[in-house]
Amino acid sequence: MADDFEKQSSEVFDKLQSLLTPEEALPAVEKGAKLIQARAKSLAPVDMGALRNGIITDAYVENSDVVSEVSATAPYSGYVEFGTGPKGAASQGSLPAGIDPLPASAFAQKGWALPPDVAEKLGYKFTNGQAAQPYMMPAFLAEKDKVVQIVQKGLLDAVSRAFGGGV
């Protein structure tokens, strides 16, 4: 699915590349990234808010390419997205459509004891990990078609401005 998104995006950029500079395309690409960011923040599980607040975007021009990134910066964000331990491995079969499961070898096969200070805070001493709670990939999958439309409209608007509104 990501390949279709990249192909559609690439076709749009190829057609309009001769009419626009990358800097003119940047606002539309950034707007698309912000849409995915907003959806990811709405889907992210919240305890203290650090995971949600750490979902950021960046859009920039690199070697004439317009690039945008939506990142989860909390150090544990990958553990939340994909799960951990035996519970994470078991949850791979129930991921939303479009998300490829990780192989079982990516997970600890046995539970583990928690450090005493953590165990005291949580009230238990042993864990089998946590199930996956995807929020980044579902956000991308939910918004990718809208992002293509946003970028297309932004580019067409830029072309129109370049021709004095005559396109």
C-alpha cells in the first residue's frame, strides 16, 4: 500500500516538476504530513501524554526532492506500536489490515522480571510484555489518499499562481 502511495505521489511530482520549484511544493507536502500527525496523535494511547506529544513532523527540501516525515520520538514509541515479548508476538495476528506483522523472532520469547523500583511502582514483578497498540501505521493508512489529494491541490494552486491564476 505504501508503494501505491509513493507511485501516485511520484507521478504527480514528475508531471509538475518542470513547473514548480521544490520550495513551492513544500507547504502542500507539509500540510499532508500534519494530517497524518493529527490522526496519529488521536490514535496514540495516552498515559502521561509524552507519546502523543512526541509525534512530530518535519518537511524539507533535499537534493531537489521534497521530503516530509512524521515521527514518534518517545524512546518507547516502537514498543507501543509493535508490542513487546510474548504478548507482542501474539498480537501480531490482530493488526489492522495493511500493517505487516513482525516475525516472532523480533520478540522476547519469554517474560521477564522487572527491576525492583519499577515493580514497586507498577505493583507486579514479572511481565510477558504488552500487546501492540498501533497508531502510526493506521494513521498513515487512514490519511494517505487525502494526503495525495492535498498535495495535488497544493501543487495545482502553485501552478495556477505561477500563471497568474490562469490555469
